[in-house]
Amino acid sequence: MQRRSAPSPALADWIAHFWCWQLSAGTPLPTLFPGTGGELLLNLGDPLRIATIPLDSQQTANCLIVPKGEAVLLRPRRSRMTFIPQGEIDLLSIRLRSATCFPLLGIAMDELDDVPVSFTDMGLRWAIPELINLPYDMRINRLERWLLAITDRCHLANTALIQAVNRLYYGDAFSTLRNQLGLTERTMLRRVHQFTGVDARYFCRTARFQRTLRQLLTEGDVLNSALNHGYYDQAHFIKTCRLYTGLTPTELLKLQYRQPNYYTNALAE
């Protein structure tokens, strides 16, 4: 079973969507490539091994086993993450928007590295095992109530800056957003780094790649996907694709990367 759904309007500024995969043992899981937001990943199945591999290396830099009933924050910026299930797969995830972690969870992204962070280390408390035997809709209902309780407790300041970072993800110009906020360039650069964990230039580069990857996996046309998102030509996109994934676009179009994957809306409900 694979499900995906949008959050309620009250959470739409913070959460992109929820997704759930319930798959049989032995099903391979796709690699998670560098991104701009984050995943609050709840493991409701058998133990899951997560390996972190830096972009400039083929060697695993960190390995973590996530037991059943535990959860982690994933926010790879300059690394890829691979997943090896130890049995039956039951993953439920909250896809966080680019500027969510700092104001909602109180975590400055520039203070973290690329390794997974447990709920306990983030100071989060919730009875995750209670979700294990629930149907998907009830799981999402409980997650939303928990998230809404967090937003009620948080003092969510800087909402204009949060919205600006999210707009930056979708391709709005940095200079335009900075002028609208009335910030100096230095202040804007510092806040983007604090909210996202990377400098603005790298953030925009990653966001553009993710938008292109989403179209590529949906439509399967390398050249159109590249040109539609501002790459000079196909060779320019291939070089960027190799940087983030270690693969060519043609290799990414193989079935193992297209279904299931973390990027397309094919499962939206």
C-alpha cells in the first residue's frame, strides 16, 4: 500500500504532504537525494537501516538502525541517504517545507549535519507505537492533531521570512524577496542559512534540481525537464544530476527510481 495526502489548510504553510509506504519484506527502497526541506520519518514496521553517504564520497559516513516505533528527522543537504529494511516495511512520513524546522521544531538547520536526528534528541515526545495498527486516515488525523498542538505552543515569528524561503524554493528571485522584506543582503543570507542549513546559492541550486527531478520522473523527458527549469542544455543538467545523485538522468528513469519514489505526485489522493 502506498498513500500520499495533503495537510489541512492550517498546516499547509509548514507541511508539504504526508506519505505512507506499507511494502513486503525484500522490497528495495529508493535513495533519498539532497533536498531543501525535511522528512519526519516514523518507522512503524521492522527495523530500518539508514546510511548517509556524502556527495563527494562513495563511502558511508554514518549508519543508524531505526527500531520499530521510533522516528527520525531526515534533512540531507550534501549527502544521499539509502534505506535497507530489515523486514516488513511500514513507513509514515511528514514532508516538511523548506523553512519549517527552525520555527516549528526550534531547530536551527545550520547547527545540524546531514545525519538523522531522533525524536528524543530533538526533545519531541509522542506515543508513536500507538499508530502501528491504525488505518492510514486515522494515522494522519492523529499526526495533524499533534502538529497543530505544536503550532499552538510555538511563537511563530518571522512569518514573512518563512514564506519568502518557501517562495525561494519555487523559483522566486532572491533579490526580489530581499527587497520585499526590507533586509540587507547580509541579513537575508544569514537567515536563509539559519532556516535551511545551507547558503542561498546552494539552496536555490538544490531547489531547481528537485523541481527538475520531479518533472523528469513524472514525464520521462530529460531535455524538456532541463530546459523548463533553466538549465542551459541537457549536458548542464546531466552534470548537476551526477552531483546530487551519482547517476545520469537516464539511470534515474529506471523503474527502481520511478516507483516508489519521494518526488512525484503519482500517489496523491
